Amino acid sequence: MNILVCIKQVPGTSKVEVDPVTGVLKRDSADTKMNPYDLFALETALRIREEVGGTIKVISMGPPQAMDVIKEAFSMGADDGALVSDRKFGGADVLATSYTISQGVRKMGDFDLILCGKQTTDGDTAQVGPEMAEYLGIPHIANVIDIINVKENSMQLKMDMPNTVEIAEVKFPCLLTVEKDIFVPRLPSYKKKVASKDKEIRIISFNDLEDKNEKKYGLNGSPTQVERIFPPEVNNDRQMWTGNTNDLADKISSKLKELKFI
């Protein structure tokens, strides 16, 4: 089975800088890590490969330093990887991001199964996976919490719905987005890290894509624009009061009224 896992490099801290002009995160200025939800998707791929065999490739979109998460995927057991990277892709919203990655997937070949984490910790939209599937013209199921059975031409799984857990069967090729804790992600292997340190990572740029309409990528291809984004303000102001229970209760009540909380 040919499996593709979509992974992303996200800020590893809440202390990130924001471009005052474009309103997007300065990803090259923050500590980074692999999106936690993507670790569950990668572990799912590894479990399926252990059961039925096959290959696992990973794809990521981002600046050149995003190759670090692809290398991390190699150390966990992925066979190959590619990075979709070009300045023309910068500032993309969910729609443009989904289209760009789907174009990158087409350049990597045909896959039986594409796996994504439920969402990313820096965007939290949970839309990229399903939108990619629509662009690729393949069926998709979100919120997958368990893989029941992998058959030759299809797979059975459980998906978490608002009020129920449903069992579904989907034919290959397909795309799944998995919930956290579907499987416990394994730790990276030092031996695999050493063995894959010189493994080539393919770079897919704008010129490599079939569709070269610049209006579909980056800020140009983003119908939604960020009006304002900013780091959370830190407020360490505090007051210390002393007195008996009745006095303190009155002070707290007066303060809450002053702040218009009550």
C-alpha cells in the first residue's frame, strides 16, 4: 500500500512574531516542532504498513527549515518525503494551502491512502485535509478514532461524530483525518535518524506544479484575509486584600462590578 502523510512544522511556543504588514506569523523566528496531531497520523500510517506492508511518504508545505519535520518523520520510519516550498506560496489561507498541497501530492504520484492530523495547533481550522480531498477528487472521512480492518480495496474505521461513534467503510484511494490518541506515537529512532541523515528531500516549487496560475496560490489565492493577529497580551497586575470574610466578599463584589463582569 502506498501511504502519504501530510505533516506541518508549527511554532513550538506561544511567543511568536507577527508580520505587521501581512498579519501572518513569522515562522522563521520561532522555535518549531512537528504539529502534534500529525504525529498521530504518522503513527497510523506506520501501524497500517506493519499490518499490510507498503511504503510511507510524507509531504509538508513551508519554508526551507520545514525540512526538519520531514527528517523527524524519517527517524520514525517514513520512507521518503517532499517539501512544497516557494515564496509564491507565502501567506496562504486554508483554501490556497489546500490547493497548493494537493498540487504537490499530484507531483509525488498516486497513493492508496492519504493521512492528515485532525488539525494544526497554529490554525485549528481542521479544513485542509477535506479540502485537499475535494481538490484531488477522492473520498474522505474526518475525525477517525480507530482503524478496524484494512482490506485489499477498502478499509473499515470508526469516526467520532458529535453524539455517536459511527462505523464506515471507504474505498481506496481516500483521505482520512485522524483524531489524537488514535494510536500512541512512537519515539524517533536514533538508528533511523543516523541512517537517514543524508536522505534526499525533494523540493517542489511553483515551477514544478502543473497549474501555474499564480492567482491560486499564496496571498493572491486566498479569499480570506487576516484583519489583525497579535500575540496574547500578558497581564500580571494583581491586588492583595486583607480582612475578614465579609469585608473580602464586599471588595471582590465591588471589583467585579467595576470591571463589569457582573
